Amino acid sequence: MPWSPSFAARLPLAGALLASAGCAAALPEAPAAAPLVSGTDALVIDLVDGTSLEAARELTGLPALDWVSPRSADESLAVVPAVPGLAARLQGHPLVEVVEPVVELSAFGHSAGAPDDPRWDEQWNLQRVDAPAGWAAGGGRGIVVAVIDTGVTVVPDLAGTTVLEGASFVPGEPTAADGNGHGTHVAGTIAQTTNNAYGVAGVAPAATILPLKALSAQGFGNSAWIASAIDEAADQGAHIINMSLGGSYAGVIANAVEKAQARGVLVIAAAGNSGREGVSYPAALPGVIGVSATGPHDELAPYSTWGEGVDISAPGGNKLKDGGGILQETVAPDQGPEAVAFRALQGTSMATPHVAGAAAVVWAASGGDAAHVEAALLDGATDLGAPGYDTRFGHGRLDVGAAVGALRTTTQGTLFLLGLATAWLLAGLGGGARRGRALTMALSGGAAAGGLFFLGLLPLPALGLVELLSQPLLRWPALVLSDGWARSPLLLSAAVPAVLTFVLGPTRLLGPVVAGVSAGVGVHLLHGATTGSLAPSLLSGLLGDLWLGANGAVALLCAVAVVGVQRMRDRQEAGEQGPV
């Protein structure tokens, strides 16, 4: 769907907002009760985080200033009437990160479409990307995907999916409910309830959807609303942001994306529907995964934008082909205020959530981080077009199974080998170890550090026990409880190895297992500290790395202690028996 900056003149913004402190003398005075401003008559200002609204009002003499949304206060994101010369006066001020005219963006997809029968065999798109492999790998459990779009309404085929309350940044639309259908369709591709004997399936049905409405019921929004939604997604702990929208460059969006990425969020966006070269923003921003669209036969969809900035392609549909649309259940406002329908849509908007869902699956299955997940998605993609990377398909068409396998083989496989080798070496401390005991310790170390990762690569049923055993021990809390527990400093520590060492370490039967587990946990903690793949909550940056490193060392010491106890017992038994 095309867009232009002039659209913003047709939509109200959330009031006049804060200019920078310290330049009151240079700023023209605004009326005390300025009306809501819009589009080409507004500037969006991204101030240094924590800038006080009250102080800025007093210093600038602009009492009508207000935040884009109350949720934007922590990021100090504002709009202000575009008084002539105001942007130039604010440019370069130490409290102003970005100041620019509000930019309009829109959804990349079509809301029209006839209802269709909800059958899995019509979802050629999910079959093409091997979605069942993602279900077997856990379906994205514990991963939060923020959908910045027209909102999300819980239609019947989303009833079994966790959908948070979310928030709206569109003035006059107080909730995140979808009045268009675009956002709900996108959310369905990511996490439509699956295996519920109704409707259609999603890529990551166990993932959690965070709806953030930044596009109106007409499918349009602006840079202020979208930047606010990006900030909110990071504040609410989203792992992944899906933006099936785009337009021209907006510095305030670029700034918000950069901040979200710094907090470990993976950002995925649609390349655009122009049918020609020139990737839209935010997909073209550095570090954002830009997605082009393919049709039923792995051809580039005729509407898909391409060019530098396309990182990967995914099914977006081609309705020129019979059955070539992307089928999901969504709201149908054209049929009535409460109507829902299964609709086959097309667009890079439809391609992007395939990648977001796959990212959720890979993240949950591996326990990695945004960088490792992105690398797995790109490395696992099926090469199309010119060999290697090209500007039409990027690194290739999305393949969920290959991406899961790539990350499990690299990250978890590496951890398994490191845990096994470390435990084997520790078993040999103080002399030759009994072979059976050393082998038990080594295998326990590998399983604790990297999980029995190869189970996820076998054609096994998606049973809870199989999923649990295929994961590193430090990932178990995320699978059993929630991802928040998996990031708890208490659990990302040597607490479990220490308890096991004191309680079970001295026992003959379980001592080698305890030593191996302690060594494996220690290896995983140290690996997380050096690679950034583990991030304890409440402990950021260097403090978190120091916590992981110190606890990793303690866990290894627990393994050494158990080995020492076992050695002592061996010597005592040998002394009691005497020479033969």
C-alpha cells in the first residue's frame, strides 16, 4: 500500500510536545492551549531519555507541550507544532537526539479479500518454510513478539494464543484492538493457534503476541506513533519486533530502532510493495532484517520491492496464482463491526511475520540472542536467484527447520562439546579416573551445557520431555515457567550446582552426574559471559558479565570438589583392601 508524507495532515497527532531545555529565548511562544497538530504542521522531537516535561515547558515557554503518548515519557519522545525556524533552533542542542518533520508510514498489504475455508492444505506458505519443524522445536514458547501495526483482535483462531493487552499510540483509538484486519492477519501468521481443530496454523503458536497499535483503521500512521511503539516494545521486554509497514526515512524511527537493538531486540520489517528496486524504511535501516516476498513457486512476488537492505525472503503470496494468497483469520470490518473471516492476502506485510515467527521458534529452541538468531535465519535460508546473497531474495527463502538446525548445531553443539571436554578433563584431576565414572561425568557435562541438541534434529514427536532434554539445563526454567525465570540472576548462577554438590555430590552413584552437571553449567555461564548470549535480568552490561563469570567459576569449583571427594573415597577403599 503506497504512502506519502502528506497523509499525516489527515490524521491528528497526540498533542503538541516538548522542545529542548535551554533554548527558551530563541523559541517562539506557542499558545497555551494549542490544538492537536498533524502531519506537515508538526515536528517530532526525540529528546535525551529522562528529560523532564515540566522543566522543558518552563524553560522553553511552551506550556502546551505534551508527550506523544504517556507511555513515551520515559523515552522523552514528543511532537510540537512546526513553528517556522523551530527545527533549526533545536538542531544540535545537547538535549535533542532527533528533530524532524513527522513522516507518514503505512501497512504493506491489502485488507481486501474474500473469506476462504480454513484448511492446512491451503497454507502452502507454511509448508514451504517447514513450519512443522518449528512446532517440534517448541513453537516459540516464552518469546514475546511485538506486532506494530493496526492492532490485534483476538479472533476465534487466536483464542489459544497468548495475546497481551498491548497499547495504542493512535489518537482517538484507546485500545490495541484492530479496526482494519491487517495487524490481526499478521499476528495470525506469527502465532495463530495451531492443532485446535479449527481454522489455520501459525509459524510460532506458542509465542506471545504484544499488540502495539501505531497504524490507524485506514492502515496509515506516522513516525511519532511508530517510534513510540518501538520504545514501548523494548520497555515491555519484547524479544522481536515485527513491522509490516514502511515508507521514507525517519530519524526518530532510526533512533528508536537503534535503542531497541542495543537492548537486545531483533527488529524485522517489510521491504515494500513497489515492485521495483529501493527498499523502504525501516527495513533498510542497519541491523534490521529486511524481508522481500515470494510466491507459491519461490518466485519473487511481482509487487515485492527489492534492493540493498533485503536480507531474506519469505512467502508473501501471489494472488495471480490460483490459491496463491496467505490465508489467516482476521477481523472483517467491511462485513460488520464484529465480523471475522478467513482471508487470503498478499504483500511483504504477509512475508515479514513468517520471519518473525521463525525467529521466535529459533530463539526459544536455542536460548541464544538476537545476533545468533539472525545468523541462524540467514544461514539456514534456501538459496534462490543468483548464487549466494542477492538483492532480490537476500540470503534466500526462509527455512524454519534449517534455521533451528543451524543454531542448534552451532551454538548448542559447541556448548555440548565444551561441556563434555571440560567435564572429562576435570574427571582426570589427581590421577586416572575410572573410565565409567569419567564417561558419566563427561556426558552429564555435555548435556547440562548444550542439551541433547541432536534430539531436536530427529523426527521425534513434539513431546514435552523431548523438548526439555534437547535444551541446556539453564533453559529449562524458560520452558517450564517463563522466559523471565530463565533470566533470573538466581537461576543464572552456581546455586543449583552448589546445592547438588552438598546434597548429592558425596554419593557414589550420583556424584559423577553432579560433577558433570556442575561443569556443564559452569561452561554455559562462562560462554554466556564471553559471548553475551546470557543476560541476567536487573544486571546489565559489565555487571551481568561479571556475575556470570564469577558464578561460572564457582560451578567449576563445585565439580572439582565432587571429583576430589570421589578420589578420596577411592583411596580409602584401596587402603582398606590392602595390596593383593
